[in-house]
Amino acid sequence: MATTAPEQATSRWTKEDARAARKRNAKLHRKEYVWAAAFLAPPVIGWIAFLLFPMAFSVYASFTNWNGLGAMQWIGLQNYVNLFQDPYFWKALWNTLFYMIGIPIGLALSLGLALALSRKIRGRTFFRTVYYIPVISSLAAIAILWQWAYNGDFGLVNQVLALFGIQGPNWLMDPVTAKPALVIMMVWKGLGYSMILYLAAVQAVPRSLYEAAALDGANAWKRFTKITWPMVRPVTFFLVVTNIIGGSMIFTEINIMTPTGGPQWSTASLVWYVWNKAFRNLQMGYATAMALVLGILVLIVTIIQFRLNRANNFSID
């Protein structure tokens, strides 16, 4: 049957209308793309300007002889060759690794405090506040106070030891006691932060699990190992990773309490050594190479932590 004229007109109108609708949709989509690009531009530009470009510039600077002000002189891998032959680098790396001893100590103490303060005891709010105050206090002020406390002549630590008939050393002036003294101070400083996270995790454990375990005859140690510890493992994983990253960047405490790197270079950390090379000796290229090596080491350790976490069939989600 032949198509009538009205039907042809309707068909043409439908096609033209569909074409116009597609154009309107395309225009609307273009506007959406423009607005999406406008909202995404600031973080992308910030990422390029403050992360990607400085990182690329640092990689390039690590292959140069540069004092931070003058022209860069390309020297290839010489900075890295000098770095691995530098005994002060290895000493600073060892000191940085030694400070990591405070991580398991601090986590164990924090978990113990969290378990204690999760109970219904009098004054627990006061104790929670007291333990958290160092976290929000100025690190520089705390470092100065601990420097006074560690003084060998009139320090508070030696005065307390004298009450028990113990002659305390000059803590920060003795290469044997300087690093342990700093570890004690850093553990004390971060105790409240880890305690609060553990406290939140402990309080989130369902009480019904403990009640069921008690009915089955499980003692306190069994309840801890089978219920509490598995339930707080996400917090432990988070704290281990963040503390390793933070511990690798220790600087302020050393720069204030032992500004020369301690006796016999016993307290110098890698970041402190990087700062000295960059801003005291004006060896920016060498300092940048050292900073990149430190960043790679921290990245490797972090990846290992995630691998171990995955191998244990454990998810932080």
C-alpha cells in the first residue's frame, strides 16, 4: 500500500524531532562535561603543581650537583654512588630503624590502656584526657621539656631515680642512652593517639561475643586472643603503617634535643641528615638523592605490610 502524505509528514516530523532532541542532549552533555571539568580542575592542578611536578623535579635534581640557588650541574649517578659510600648515611639509617623499636612498645601500651579505660571505672574520662593531652601539645614544647627532664645535673628523671638510690646518666650526652631516651619520649608522645583508636575498636566489639565465650568457659586470655585481638587488628594494621611512615620522618625531636646529631652521631635520623645536607651544607642534589632513597625504602616496607596483611586473609574494609 502506498504511504499517504500525512503519514510521510508525520514520519519526517518524528525524524527531525529526534534529531533536534539529540542535539539538545549533546549540548546538555557538553555543559555537564564543562562543569565536571571545572570542578575537577582545582584538585588536578593542585596535584600536578604540588605533587607531580615537585616529584619529577626532585628526581632530576638528584642527578645534579646543585646548591639550591645556582645552576644545576648534571653528574649522573654520582650522588647515589657517594650516598652508598657515606658512613654517616648508614649510621643515620640505623638510627632511624632503631627508633622503630618504639612502635610495638607503643602499640602494646596503648592497647593495654584502651582495655583498662574501656571498663567502668571512676575517673576514666579524666585519664583519657590526660593521656591524650601530649598528642595535641606542641612537639617543639614537649621536646624542650623532655630535654630539661633528661638533664644529667638537675633533670627530673635523674631526681626520681635518685629517690631509689640510682645514679642516672646524662641521658642525651651518652651515646648508649641517647637513642633509648628519644624512643621513650616518642612513645609517650604518641600513646594517646593509639589509645583512642584502640579504645574505639574495643568498644565496638559486640558484648554478646564475650558473653558467649564466658558461657563456654573461656578465661580472660582466651577472650582476648580469640575475640579482642582479631577485632582490633584493622586498627593495629593502620597504626603500624602510619607509625612506620611517621617514624621514618622524625626530625623535630632530634633537632631540638640533640641539635648536633647526638654524641658520636648516635641520634641523627635520615631526615635530620637530609636537612643538614640541604640547608646547612647546601648540597641540595645529594640531599634529594638521600630523600628519594628514604622514600623508596618506606614504600617497600609499606608494600610488605599490605602483602602480609593480604596473606593473612585479612581485610581492613
